Amino acid sequence: MKKFNLFLVLSFLFLATCFLAACVESSKPSIETEAVLEKPVWPASPAPPRIAWQGEIKDFRDFRRQESFWQRLAGLVVGQRQSGLVKPYGIYADDHDHIFVVDTGARRVYFLNTKDGSYKTIPEEDENPFLSPIDITGDGADTLFISDSKNARLFRYTLNDGRLVEFPTVDLQRPTGIVYCLKERLLYVADTLAHQVVALEYNGRERFRFGERGVGPGQFNFPTAVAISECGMLVVTDALNGRIQIFATDGTFELEVGRPGDTSGTFAKPKGVALDSDCNIYVCDALFDAVQVFDKGGRLLLTFGDSGSRPGQFWMPTGIFVDGKDNIYVADSYNQRIQIFRYLK
């Protein structure tokens, strides 16, 4: 018994020594960190900057309050829950310093409180109803809505009690992009396989739907993302038509922007879409590894990003969200991170 106890003590001291060495090594500034002290901006000088890089999220443990050495060692010994992103896609940030990230690869949602650095996963228990979660949106108060394309379902999560339940809806074939309009109290869902956008009331009852398969105005070829602005613009990514379309909140067609191509102002593989406080439209192009920005009239303003893994570079950007403070969150899926930018008005 004494030999066994001695073995445990020696093993613990060995782990402590290794962990301390790793902590010291990780505290050294890397070449990468020293090389990006100046945050990249777009467009380049001498033009006035309009987009500025702010930071990135790769591992949610980076946001926790500083822990003691023994707390970190205990986490290493007993194991910790998953905290690094696998394949991020949908993003939503509310006005209460909360960031929500749908990790399609991990089949769960991360819920980060940036005030205290705490985070948790949705769902927290082992039983996971998600098969392929894609996008997330919220009502600005207590409720979140999450789409699951493979399940052909929507889910509702309430922050005050942490309950995750299926959202009662009409039949959906493959729900992907979703956005909630507070003014209309409607949840807009891109039903990709149906080539439609469906508007649902807060209780799940269908209000209306619009669209059909085609290439004309108001028609879709696999729509994948939706966004809405305070100025009443509903923007839909019409993926295989290589364009975005703009509608009124009642589904009335207003404008189409872009066409298939490989130059600025055209789209190779448009994904996520978002709008800032000036109703500028941001579109992720997964093949260009860039985000293109248009004004509300469809005129190209600028493009930011290129291929790579450094700050401001992308590898398959997918989801995008702009919060009320004009912070821009981009899901850099294959780099397994969220990059954060800022729109400089």
C-alpha cells in the first residue's frame, strides 16, 4: 500500500512538473503574435479604413478568468469538456454580452458570456438531439432558435431555465439559415430543398412563404442564409444562382445583387449574409475566402480577406453576424475559429 501511495505521489509530481513547463513555454510570445501587433484594416492605406480586425475565438477556455496553477492541473488530470471549435457555422450575439456559436462539426452550440469569461454548451447533457445544427438567431430577450438541417427541425432554447425543446412548425424539408424579426415578430427560415423562405409566428404557426425553384426574380436555387436589418431589408443568399436577393418583410421582391463569377462583385459560393447599422450587406464567399460588402442599393463597396490562417485570412468562411455595435463575427470554418472585425462608420 505504501509503495502504491508513493507511486501516486511521484506520478502527480511528474504531471505537475510537465504541466508547469508547458505553461511557461506557452507564455512565451510567439513569432505569430509579434508579427501582428498592428491590426489589419480594409481598405489599405492611404484610403480611410472601414473594416478593422479585432481578434479571434478558437478555444472558449481562453475567455475564462485566470485560474490558479492547481485548478488548471486538476483540469488536466480529470479531463475537461470540449472547448475548441471543430467546424463553426452559425453565429448570434445579443445585447447582453453573450455570443452563441453553432459548431456543426461538434453537433452543439457554444454559449459564451464575455463579461465573466464563462461558457457552456447547448445541450449540456450527454443526450444530444442535434444531427446537423446550422444556424442560430434570437428574439433579443430570452429565447434562441436553432436550425438543424439533417433533422429537418427547429429547436427553441430559453436562457432563463436552460430548456432545449423542439420548436413546433409546419413541415420543413431542410431548414438552414434563420433570422428573427423583432418588429414583425416573425421567424424567417430558409428551406433549402423547398427553394423557399418560410415566415413563422412566435408559436410556430406559418404566416406565409414565398419562392419557388428558378432563376427569375423571387425564385431560388437552394437558398441557404437569411438576414434582416432595422431598415426592413430581408436579404436571402440564393446560393446556386450565385446571387443575393433583397425582399421586404412581407416577401415582396425588391432587388437582386451579383451573379456567378470569379471577380469582385460576383459570387462563386455565397454562404452567410449579414447587415450592419447602415444597412450595408456582408456576404461570405466560401470559395473566394473573402467577405464582400455592398451598400443597400447593391453597389460593391469593398472586399476583405484572402486565403490563409493569419488574422483577416479565411479558409471556407461560412456564417456571419453583425451585432448592434457593428462588431462583425465570421465563422472561419476550416480554420476552426471565429474572427471578429469592426465596421468603422
